[in-house]
Amino acid sequence: MRAEYDSEARALQIVLADAEPWTDGDEIAGLQVAYAGGVAAGIEVLRPDIATVAARLAPVAERLGVDAQEVAAVAQAALAVPDREVTLAVGRPYR
């Protein structure tokens, strides 16, 4: 999973799947979700805040069936280092 925060546009883009082109979109819990071939490929968060981004992303991740903790981690990492791409690989839980 990867993400990038554009500080000038104040927009966070999270890439869930490497698929091009993103052809369809939907709004879930106030966030934009992009699709490619019917599969969720990305999430866009406008005016994200590092303190609240995880809570904003949680309902979207749940609806899409993706790991909410992984989505939150990549989002927070991208916000910590603006204007650079962050890539995150998370293994399965030990349990």
C-alpha cells in the first residue's frame, strides 16, 4: 500500500491496488473512493489531519474490506512526510 500527501492541495491519496486507469468513483463516509475494473483502487482524503485521519478512514476501510490499521498507518506516515510517496508493507497478525 502506498500514499502521498500533497501539502499544496491539502489532499491525501492512498493507493490500495496498482490498477490503471481509475475509471469510477464513489463517496463513502465523506471520502472519495476510486475504482479500476470494479475493484477499489484508491482513497482520497481532502484536508486530512494526522490526529483524526484514522477515524475518518475506518468506516471506509471496513466497507471496502481492507485492513483499517494498515490504511491508517500509511495515511499517518504520508502526513508525517508531505510531498513524498510512502510505501508500507504490513504482514499478517501473529494471532
